[in-house]
Amino acid sequence: MGAVLGVCSAAQLACCCGSAACSLCCAACPSCKNSTSSRIMYAVMMLLGTIVACIMLSPGLQTALEKVPFCEGEGAKASITDAVTNTVQLDCSGIVGYLAVYRLCFAMSLFFFVMALLMVGVKSSKDPRAAIQNGFWGIKYLILIGAIVGAFFIPHGQFGQVWMYFGMIGGFLFILIQLVLIIDFAHSWAEAWVDKYEETESKGWYCALLSCTFFNYALAITAVVLFYVFYTTTDSCSLHKFFISFNLILCVIVSIISVLPKIQDSQPRSGLLQASVITLYTMYLTWSAMTNAPDENCKPNWDSLIDNGQATPTDEPPKNHEPTFDGESIASLVIWFCCVLYSSIRTASNSQASKLTMSDKVLLKDDSSGAGDPEAGDGHHVWDNEEEGVAYSWSFFHIMFGLATLYVMMTLTNWFTPNSNLTTLSSNMAAVWVKIVSSWICLALYTWTLVAPIILSNRTFD
């Protein structure tokens, strides 16, 4: 699957150069839907932007810039004097740190929001704007790169402080949508398997339900035990103990509520599988919050654990401490980015867009036959499947990617005031509380989906 997607992306890149390149390169590529390949290309665009943002936050980059000849001097600044003694100040530190990420994400989010405005009201690929959505990839990448470069010429002033508030609003909206998607995923998963069991009366589906529920709870319980072992090592870790214990109690309460008789009467398919998914996701958010805690004594020293078999860090702060992208941070970043991509793409799909926008009018179409038979060679290998109707909401898709970019920005900068100081790269209380509050909102939203049919008995929740 990964190879096929990669080929589709390469095909789109080739096709942006014109019909000649398309006929030469795309002839050797397997067929894929235009709606699929376009979303892949936009996802690649966001992935590349995230990678560049991570490089800008690389702990060694700021030190390396100080060794560049024209960036020598305190604060990575230098002055160059030309023939007429005009002095130009070069601030190489401006391409690293939180503020650099803000400028990058400002350009990217602006690009996606402009695309959202351009795609408003598009109902099929017959619309002239379809060429902009599904083609001209080389031009779009050049425009995005130009916008990013231009963003670095924005005067410092209050840009960072003002844009941080925009990022907080957009990031918070994305978190809410992401939590709704997680909850909807849990309900949809359980309902689909219960339907299969009721239709076939096969014990296999029943065993699958029990196995997945047990597996999720087993992972959650294991996580709680590991949290107490590795993240509550000293008396100063009382806040971590509170987070773990409080979220564990909330998860137990939510699990009990999901199987109460009144809940079962109003929602017969509500059960422990949904609760187990929410519990596991809550434990992930708890772990992610604790990894961002600034107190190093309340986090495991993995180097010491691997080398000496001891997980408890010393009471003395590490000397010459520099932030690093350790294995723990990388694993968290990979999981987080997968969730971001899933949320961004999923919300633009047929069912999710109608749910989130409260719209009963269906204009979306998941599949349609392409023009011509790709296998027979009389059609394009990246074929148009949206002639009768779009497969996803193009405008809403770009809105979600714009919000996702703001969420990426705030997450990478740990929801903190922008600056070029990288000592708080992965540790500050703002990031801790954002993630903990997110876990509480997730549990509250899931509980509401259980009790809403009982409280609002005059409404239909089909």
C-alpha cells in the first residue's frame, strides 16, 4: 500500500509539469483516484512543513549557525560592510527557534485557508477550479515556498505574540474536532462489529469484540503501572500522581456508565469497547502531558535505565543540559502526527463532514468510475472519479489542514510564548495543561454521548 501511494504521489508530481511529462511518466504508474492522490499530495505538503519545523527546532542548529562565517558573533549576528560602508545586520538566529516555526506555519496556514476560500461551492470536477485543486503541483509548491520565505521578512514587532493567539484559537478548535473524531471512531467501530455479530451470529465477531476490549484495557492498565513506576519517582512528583490517579478514576467511572442499564436501554450497542478506546487514548494524553513536564526528576532517565538498569534520575540537575529529540519525543511525535493526518483527512470525508457541519444535504460521493479504462490504456492513470460529484468537501478539507497547521505550530512550540530560546523545547507547563485538559474534555464528550439520549429524550440520536 505504501508503495502504491508513493507511486501515486510521484505521478502527481510528474503530471504538474504538463501533458508531455504526464504521458511519459504516468504511463508506467498504476491507476489511482484523483481524489486520493490529491489528498496524499496535500498530506505530503504538511509532512514536509512539519519536518522543516522540527529542523528549525533542532537543538544543535543554533550552535552550528554560530560557526558560519557571516553569522559569527553574539546571538549569531554579524555585520557586513560593503564598499560604501553601508552596514547590514544579519540575524541568523531568526531561522531557528519558536518564532521561526511561527513564520513557517503562518505561511502554510495562510496557503490552506486561501485554498479553502477558492474551493467554496465546488460540487464536481467539472468546475474550472478543479484544476487548481488537483493539479499545478509545481506551481503550488513554488507559491508555498515563496510565502514561507516572505514570512521571514515580516518585522519582529508583535508578530509572534499576536500570531500565538491565532494559533491557540485554531489549535483548540482542531483539538475539539480531533476529540469528536476519536469518540465517533470508537462508536463506529463497536457498532460495525455488533452489526456483524447480529447479522452472522458468528462467535468469531463476539470473540473479536471481547479480545479488542480486553487488549485495550490491558494496555491502559499496563500504562498506569508504568506511569507510577517511572513518573512518580520522588516526593516532588505529586502533580503526576494526581494526573494518573484522577484520570484513572475518571476512566473507571466512564466504563461503568457505559454499561449501566439505563444507558443500555437508550443505546443497546453502547459497551466497553468504546470505553476501552477512550480509556487508552486518555492514558496516551496523560503520558504525553507528563513527558512535557519541566521537572526532570519526575521523568525517567532512559540513558541511566539502559546503561545501569536504574530508572530513577539523580536529584542533581544535569550539567550543561541541552534539549534533545530523544526516543520518547520521537515516538510521541510520530503518534501525534498520525493522529493529525487522520483527523485532517477524515473530517473532509462524506459522513464526517455532514456530521460536523450538521448538514443533511449530501453532495459528496465516495467512488465513481473514471473516464476510460486505465488498464486498457484509454484513460489517465491518475483518473478523475469526481465528474458526477466530489468525493470529499474540498473547502472543508483545506480548513482542516489550516487548523491542523496551527495545531502543529502550537504543539511543536509547546503552546508557549514564541522566542528563539530552545531550552524549553520539550518542557513547560503550558503544554502539560493543554494535554491534560484535552483528556478531560475527551472523557466529558464521551460521557455526554452516553447520557444525551436520556437527558434529551425528545431528540433523535440516530
